Amino acid sequence: MKYDLIVIGSGPGGYISAIRAAQLGSKVAIIEKYSTLGGTCLNVGCIPSKALLDSSHHYYDAVHHFEEHGISVEKPTFDFSKMVGRKASVVEQTTGGIKYLMDKNNIEVYEGLGSFEDATHVKITKTDGSSEVIEGTNIIIATGSKPSSLPFITIDKERIITSTEALKLKEVPKHLLVIGGGVIGLELGSVYKRLGANVTVIEYAPTITPTMDKDVSKELTKVLKKQGVKFNVSHGVTSVERNGDEVIVKATNKKGEEVTFNGDYCLVAVGRRPYTDGLALEKAGVKVSERGQVEVNDHLQTNVSTIYAIGDVVKGAMLAHKAEEEGVVVAEYLAGQKPHIDYNLIPGIVYTWPEVAAVGKTEQELKDAGIEYKAGKFSMRALGRSRASGDLDGFVKVLADKTTDEVLGVHIVGARAADLIMEMAVAMEFRASAEDIARICHGHPTYSEAIKEAAKAAWDGKPLNA
Ligand SMILES: Cc1cc2nc3c(=O)[nH]c(=O)nc-3n(C[C@H](O)[C@H](O)[C@H](O)COP(=O)(O)OP(=O)(O)OC[C@H]3O[C@@H](n4cnc5c(N)ncnc54)[C@H](O)[C@@H]3O)c2cc1C
């Protein structure tokens, strides 16, 4: 069979590029090695983690916050297997939705491992060992990523686990040790903390969420500590051993002392690595960087002109929405259009509660780049909306150019930050000034008023409600 485009991998990068190419008139095939479509994001990433975060959030509220709203319930309990079952059905519905979209757009779905024969041919090897070769004028590599580990850790998938196993445990850990204070570690740590586990985070860097704005890391540490999560930053893990049902993690702290942590589960959440295993890239001559990422130019084209790569398998943030944008860009570029992505305006979100969301530059990045800026900050606590809901933690910080007042970065810790951030991503795409935002009428009472106030604080230093 011959196609205009073959996409290898059906995650958010792959399936979106397939749809966009089909919309633009191409004959498209997509290859997925697993029996369900949707990749990491839908099967073992964004969607299942948010399902468990939402369920655990409801339980946590029932235990800790219903009373203050005047609601009394008998001691709330939960059925963990039902919670995990609900998550599985959310995943099933969502991945089923992708299958529907493939059919609707006349995209041929091949189940099996895709591997290159040459620059235009891909072999599909099915689980029964049979194979077939299909031809594509162009091919997109969208094979995503897998959890990475440390060289001395053996992931046994029972007690020493990655995020994949953490999403389908049979019980709530008594004491979950989390190696890595990044997004995945904090989100899954939050799930189990809310369900009653002791959670200890061990982070190598001096702060959690080390790539985010320092004020954000500080506030998030404060609120998660309040929820009972224990943090050990500046701790370099040196060994992870299992002894029966116990996991022992040893780490070296800032003073060079050895510290031992004991738990019954250890989640290794130290990042993800680009995944190209089994692709036989060498047969097509596609180059990979030292970090294992498929090398691409500004059009996401590899060194082989017929082959493109997108999403987690290439450089940049490992985020579903980044993968999707890249998928659209390649499909449109191949159709002769001139698409573009502003990598500076890809929002970063942590779905803890309160949520964390950011877009644009951090203060540190502006300092490093020698850009003079003004900062305006507004506390969520000062909002009527926050007092009504009881979600008082967090702030909005707006960073604007000192001379032009253009908004350069926005950092939010607060209820619904994940949705709030998009106002500022849109504004920044249109190169709004802090004054522009401050002068736009925001609905009252909403959390978004904190954005208006922080923008006013950045613009003229005079927020109205503080
Ligand atoms: C626990 C967790 C939570 C996350 N939460 C979020 C979130 O809230 N928001 C967010 O933006 N991101 C989140 N992410 C990250 C997000 O899942 C990834 O950035 C996103 O899935 C990357 O998309 P992709 O299309 O590049 O690759 P993937 O989603 O990894 O998909 C790649 C697909 O390619 C298939 N494949 C690989 N090799 C082959 C081959 N040779 N032949 C055929 N098929 C192959 C794989 O089986 C897979 O289905 C989370 C990740 C994890 C682990």
C-alpha cells in the first residue's frame, strides 16, 4: 500500500498530525504498536493521572473541607479499586474516541511495531510475528517517550515503580517514596497523599519543580507541606533496594551525610527519555542526538528529507499540547502552508491542588537574558472568589518589560490555574501589555481577577484590592 503520509505512533502528536493531514487531503496511515490508540497521554499519562487526581480531590474535600461548608457526612471512605476502575473506563472512552476520529477521517490504522526499511518504506510487525511493508511519500516519527531511571535502580514494577505502575496500583501505599520533585512525582504523590499515604519526595535540585519560577516552587512547597507531603531537596539518591515489602532509598544530603528513607513503594519520577527502540532508524539514515532525541530542523524535518519527527521524541518540553502543535505544523507544512509554533508560549501546568500554571519567561530567565522587567504579584487570598470557595492559597505573578510594558511571563499558583493561564497565553500571543490586561473588564467574582490585579501591579504598581 502507498500513502501520502505514514505516522508512526498514535499519541497526541501522531494522531493529531494524522487528522490534520487527512483534513488537508492526504491519504494517511497510522501505526501503533499497542492495541489502543492515544499513546502515553491517553493510556498512561495525562488522562489517567487527571482521573485519579480528580477522584482523590473529591475524597480529600469530603474529609477536610465539607465540614467548613456546613456539610456533614459519615466518615467518608473510598473504594480504591472502584477509583482505579473509573480511571480505566475514562481511558477506555478516550482512546475509543481516537479510534472513532481515525475512522471518521479515513485514516488507515495498523496495529504493530513500525520499523524503517528505508527512507520511504515502513515494516509493520504484528504480535503474531507476521509483517507487511507500506510505502509513504512522507513519514512522521511520533514514537514519544518512556520513563527514565537512574543507572543503579532496578524498576521491578511492583514496589519500585514508574508512573505507569503508579496509575494502577492495587492498594494505597502506606509510605510512598517519590524520587523526583517534578510534575509527575508531585501529581502522583498528591493522589496518594490525599488517599492517606505518607508521601516523601526526594529531589536532587535545591527546589521542587526546578525549571519553574522560584516563587512558584516556594509556594507549591509551602502548600503541599501543609497537606502533609514531606520534602527532601538537595538530596542525591545513591541506592534503591527492596527487602520484601519494604523499599529502602539512600541519599546524600547537602552536607554530604547519608540519609535513609524507608517506604513500601518507591516511585521513580526522574524524567522521561525519547523512545526510538525498534524503529531501525539506521536503515533510513535518521540521525539521533547524544540525548537520544531525533534531530530535526525548524520544520521538524530530520536529516532525511522525507522523514519528520514530533513530540516527546524530539527536543523541547515533553507535553501533550506541544506534541499536538508540532503534529499540526508538520501536516500543514507538507500541504504547502507556512505554519509556525511559538515555543515560548507553550503553557506548563502542574495539576496539584492548588494548580500551578505558567507561560513565558521566569524571573531567572529574564535576569539571565539581561532583560529589565517589572513584576506584579497578587495574592489569591485577597479575592472574594477565593474566600467563597475556601481556596485561599497561591498568587498570580505577571512579569512585564520595564520599558514597553509587554507581558513576558505569567506564573500562577491557585485554584483552576490550569484553565486561567490560557487568558495570558492568548494575550501574550497578541503581545499585550500589562496595562492592556489591567484595563480589560474581568468578571466578578472570578479567580481571573487576580490576573487583572497582578497585571495592574506590574503596570503601575497599584493593584486595587490590595
Ligand atoms: C503520568 C504522566 C502524566 C502526564 N500528564 C501530562 C499532562 O497533564 N499534560 C501534558 O501536556 N502532558 C502530560 N504528560 C506528558 C504527555 O503524556 C506526553 O508529552 C505526550 O504523550 C507525548 O506525546 P507523543 O505523541 O510525542 O508520544 P506518546 O504519547 O508517548 O505516544 C507515542 C506512541 O508511539 C507508539 N510507538 C512507539 N514506538 C513505536 C513503533 N516503533 N511502532 C509503532 N508504535 C510505536 C507508542 O506505543 C505510543 O503509543 C504526562 C506524562 C505522564 C507519564
